[in-house]
Amino acid sequence: MTNPPPRSKKKNESPAPAEPPRRAFRARSMAALLPQISQPVFRKQSAAAVQVMTDWADIVGPHLAALTVPRKLSAGTLTVGCQGPVAMELQHLAPTVIARINTTCGTGVVKRLKMVQDLLALPQQGRPPAPPRTPPPPVDIDDMPDGPLKEALASLGGWLRARQGR
């Protein structure tokens, strides 16, 4: 059997209001904030994988970069999307490509390449160019001094107004 909690001797005394938690309203360094932001992102994709994806053209050169697309890096295997004939060339160049990736991103990042046929990795020659988009008229901002910031904000406002009109 459990004992009831002890009662206070003063019957009219109400409990003291709980004090809200203290918050730091002072400036913090970026280094203190970055781990909270970067951990969820790096759980989805490692920093090495992101570097391989963004620097692909610099790593493999413009010829292969135009014909191949890196798709996924997991467990040391880099999946590369390419057309059938290019896969044969990439297979012969695999040791060189792996060495270049590991030199750029760190030792042991990529151990093997996996080629996947990908129709999106087609060269840009066969696709028609996208039609040029004409910029919408800028928004008028009266209460701001003239300068590049006012021009940039007016242009941004024009694009946002055009997007709302759709």
C-alpha cells in the first residue's frame, strides 16, 4: 500500500508559478549552431557524396561529365547513370575515375563503380533548348534609397508577383 503525498501545513497557500526556462538571447557562434542543422542533412547523404555529385565535371572531365550522371553513393559503391556505349568506356576508365574521386574526396570513399542505363544522361545535343524566359516588370519600391539592393528587391518582387498570378 502506498502512502498519500504529504500535505502542506498552510491550506491557503497556492503553489508558486513555474518559472519559464531561461533562453540565451545573446549572439552565438555559427560553430555552435551548425551541428543541429547539419546532422539531419548528413544522415540522408554524406558530405563526400554531395562533393562527388557537385564536382562531377571537375573529377571526370567535361567529356565524361556530358555523357554520365552520378546517381547514388552508398557503401563505397558509386552508381553512375549513362548510355549503353558510354558504360563500356566508363568500365575501362573505372580505375582512373575511382582514383580521381578518392584523390578529390578522400581515401576510400569509392571502391567500385556501378553503371546503370539512364535515359536522362543523354547528351544535350538531342534536346531542344529551353525557351528564354522574359523577366516580369519590377515592383515599385518608393521608401528605399536607390542602389543595387533596391533593384534586386524590385526584381524579386516582380518574379513573386508573376508567380502569384499563375
